[in-house]
Amino acid sequence: MDKKNINNVKLGKDVKIFDFVNLYGCSIGDNTKVGTFVEIQKNAHIGKNCKISSHTFICEGVNIEDNVFIGHNVTFINDKLPRATNDDGSMQDESNWKVEETFVRKGASIGSSATIMCGVTIGERSIVGAGAVVTEDVPPNSVVAGVPARILRSL
């Protein structure tokens, strides 16, 4: 696709987006592929040459650099204390919570069904194992897995 601005989405060159994808207010770099049933929210940024596999949720405040692989069904979280309502019973809106940014550095890979808590950085060329729950920063060139994710080895 050529650069377009649909629902305030900024697309780079040759971006491939499959069916049933929900994008709004985000940016996606050149040559990135976005699989079926993915949602990428406003103020999320995806770099160049990334692969975002199906059923993945990338919320506001997630910053993914170039050459990153995101497996199937990966979930990013951007709120440490989520609530539906305020103490008075009124529904919360954007003014009632703070987005905690998350960073996925160049060349990292995140396995299927991993959950990435907010406020963490996944280091350059690191690997997050399938099903892991990342609650702390992942050092560059390391492999983490488990619940919570722990360092298994360095690359």
C-alpha cells in the first residue's frame, strides 16, 4: 500500500494488512505485515519490516521498532490498575488513567500467546518465549520464558 491516512493511520510503503484488522490513530512502517484479527490502537507505533501475527492486540502506548516479530495472540497491556468505574460508580474515561509506555526494540521476537505488561522494554534481538508473561525489562540479546518471564540464557 502507498501511504494513506485512513482513521488517522499512517502506513508506510508496501504494508500488507489482512482481513478483519482494526487500526486507528497508529503508524506502521514500510514492508510490515499485519495478520488477520489484529487490533492496533491510537498512539501505537510499529516500525519497518515487522511481522504482526493474527489475533494480536497492540494498545495505545506500545512502540515497536524495526525488524520485530510478534507471534499469534500476543497481548500488550497499557494500564497497571485498570478499572471500569470510578469510586462514585461513574464509568471511567481516558482522563481517569495513565498510559504506561512499552518498548520493543529492534529485532526482538515475541512468541505466541505472550502477555506484555506495561512500562517494560524488551531489548534488542531478545526472544520472549510462547506463553510468557513479561513483567520486567528484558535485556538485549537474551531469551526469557515463563510466568513471570525469567532469563533463560543470553544469545
